[in-house]
Amino acid sequence: MTLDQLDDDIVDLARAYNRTSPVEVYRRAKELLDVAQSLLERTQVPRQRTRGYLAAGQSAALLSAISFDLGSLPSAVSLSRTAALYGQVIEHGPLQAYAHGALAFLAYWGGRPSEAVRLVHTAQTFGGLGDTARIRLSVIEGRAYGHLGDKAASERAVRRALEQNSGTRDELHDDVGGEFGFPDDRVAMSNATTYLLLRNSEGAETAAHSALHLLGSKPEDQRPLLVSSQASVDLARARLLRGELDGAQEALEPVFQVPTEWRGAGTLERLAAVRSSLCHPTFADAAEASTLGERIEEYSAAATAHKLGATTPLAIGS
């Protein structure tokens, strides 16, 4: 009964991830990981241990994702490695693929794009993956190659993500879904960032617009603020590439309305890129650029993720 409840709680948290404040997600995911690890210590029944390892791996993966959103990269890396290890113990392909994909994502965020490519290629070798898993990995691969400046390889990976349609599913990315899923709006948002790395302003603007359109078609209470904020910032960055300051300001207005606890690390990093772009000689004489830069600095300084970014691993909310 405890395992059944634990499974249900993990599914509920994964699916409510984007509608629950990041600090609350962290607290709940940490509790679930503690419960799963405690269960593993108390049973030697093979089937129960398999379920316990899967629950622990899923909990660690969710905890890794929210640690990144809260600005703690070391915690995120450690927890993704934990998830990968639990997946390896029970030879669970989708969990191993998800964890290795997360490690690839974290590697290029940490300035190691070559390692990211290696990790995502490892992730793609695991068995039992459905279309959603393969789309997610191709998107991550495209971004990694973008960080390396390999335009051809990056664009091939983006195309694979958009064309993947075999009709296959897996029990983690599709049946649990939620944060383990990778819907079209998230694909578009991520591809916008990849196009920006390739200095393709048109591709980035098109993809960001697509993400925001898909998000706008959802009921308001189902729109993930973390994803929509990142898409809006990427739209602003695409416009700045063309020197369109007014268009960038317009794109950022919804972002400035986001509450402090929802200002994730992904959004803050993108805003830092906007702030840097505003220092370009093109905008040297524009008072609007100076004002916008100050708003970005104030917004970022107030963000929960900014304040928690230097927190000791697993200390958030303890």
C-alpha cells in the first residue's frame, strides 16, 4: 500500500510540476525521495525493491529538475546522477535516458558542450524509449551542438525532433508525463534557444512565437510560467539580434509580471543575455535600453532562484 501511494504521489507531483511553486515542488520531491529510500532499506522483496528503485529514481529526477530551476546547478547534477544510478540498477531504459538527457542539459549549462553531446548520445542508446523521449533527446542534442557552433549538426537534430513520429510510447515520458513529458510548446521554446545560439534570429522568432501560441491555446491555469517566460525572453533576444529595441521591450512585458518564486534559472540566464545585448554599441544612445537594462537587473535580483542559487545541495527548504 505504501508503494502504491508513493507511485501515485510521484505521478501527481510530476503532472502538477508546472502549476506548483518551485519551492513547494522541491519540498515535496525531497519528501518522496526520502520515503522511497527508506522503503528500500526496509524490504528485500525483489519486486518491491524494483518499484522502490524506480520511485527513488523518479523522485531524484524531479528533485534535480527543480534544483536547476531554483538555481542550484551542483544539486541538480548530483541528483540526476542518482536518478541514472537507480535506473541502471533496475535496467530501466526510459529513466536512464531521462537522467542522462538531464545531465547533458546540465553539462552545456555548465560550459561543457562536448560532454553534453557525449551524454545525449549515450541516452539515445537505452531501450524502451518512445517518441517523446527521443524528441526530448534530439532537442537537447541540437542545443549542445549549438553551443559548439556546429550549425549543420544542430539543425539536423532539430529536424529529427520535429519529424519523430513512430507512434511509440514509454511508461515514464508518456504514461507519467508532466515534467517527464516534452510537449510541442516546450520543443518550440527549446528550439528557439538553439536558433539563437546559431545567430538565426528569424528561426528563433518563429519558434518562440510558436511556443507562445501553443501555450496561449491552453487554459490559463495550465500554462507553465517557467516555459512561457523563457519563450518570451527568447523572442526578445531574437528581436534584439535585428536591433528591434521596441519589439524586445514588448516581448519582455509579460516576463516582468512573473512573481519572484516563478523566476527560474533558465529565465534569469536568458535575461542576462538580453542585458548583455543591450550594452551593444547599437543601443549606446538609447535611453530605453538603459531603462530596460535596469529593470532586468532589479527583476533578477528579486528572484527566488537568484537568492537560492548558492545554497548548499539539498539544503533548500530543509
